[in-house]
Amino acid sequence: MGQQQKTDRPARADALQNRERILTVALAELVRSADVPLSAIAKKAGVGQGTFYRHFPTREALVMEVYGFEMLQVAEFAEHLLETRPPDQALREWMNRLAEYAMTKAGLANAIREVSFMRDCHEKSGYAPVIAAAQLLLDANEKAGTIRAGVTTDDFFLATAGIWQIDFNGEWQPRLAWLIDFVMAGLRAGAPSRPVSQ
């Protein structure tokens, strides 16, 4: 029995390393091109087709795992900001990070859209960590009196929807800053700790 445990442990460690390698390569490749062949990802990760498909039996499974990892990072950034910045500054910086994410992950965003068309039920659950992060930031700001009361995450994402339409090929930074200022002004209107005129 002890011998069995000894041989299992390295096998599990290898499997984990393979999985991490596949995800790292998949992230880089999907950002470049949403329709990269799975065989190309397997080859670059240095694993055989059988090993690859044991971990990710479908393109959808791979894309959702990569996407979930990325969404988790964006969500965890919200917690970090709240620990190191005032709530309204944290919210503003987080919106900026989301926009940068959309800019740098265009290929991945396209891949996710394709997956969402195939199976609509995954669309909302894929965003769960980001929705939770937005709620965390909105709650902190409402508690601090820096935004109006009662703003829901649906309100927030509808209000910020225009940000994701920016053409990131030109001089996008000034426009992004202006749009985020615009959204923040709307969120602050009627906030207890801010004059109505601001």
C-alpha cells in the first residue's frame, strides 16, 4: 500500500504540471487567436494528444478554464485595491483594469463569445467572480458614502458597457479616462458624502 502511494504522488504531480503547462500555453495562444487548433496548444505545451484530451476533452472545457482563471485574477485585484486604496479610488482603478483586460485579451474574449453561443448557460457563471468583485466594490463605496445608495451590479455593468466599445487601436487612454470619470460622476451623484453638484 505504501508503495502504491509513492508511485501515485509523482504521477499526480506530473498531471498537475501538465495541466498548468497546457493552461499557460492556451492563455497565450487564445489571446493571439480564438481559433488556434487544440493540437497546436498540446504541441507547444509538450504533451501528447491523449494527455491533452484527458485534461480538456473539448475546446469549451479548455476555454472556460482559462477564462475562469483570468476572471479570478481580475476579481482578486478588487480585493487588493480595497485593502490599499480608498473605496472610490479602488472602484475607479478596477474599472480601468477591466478595460485594459478587454484590450489585451481580445482573442480570448472572442473565444468566450463563441463558447457562449454554443451554451448560453455558461455565460453568466463565467462572469461570477467579476460580478462578485463589482458587488464588493459597490458595497464598500455605499458604506463609505462615496456613491449613491442602491446601485446594483446590473446597473454598474450597464453603465460601463460603453467602455468596452472603445477602439483600442488608436489614442484610447484619454477617452477611457473620460468615460470612467463620466461613470464615476454618475455613481457619485446623490452620494451622502458628496455635494450633489459634483
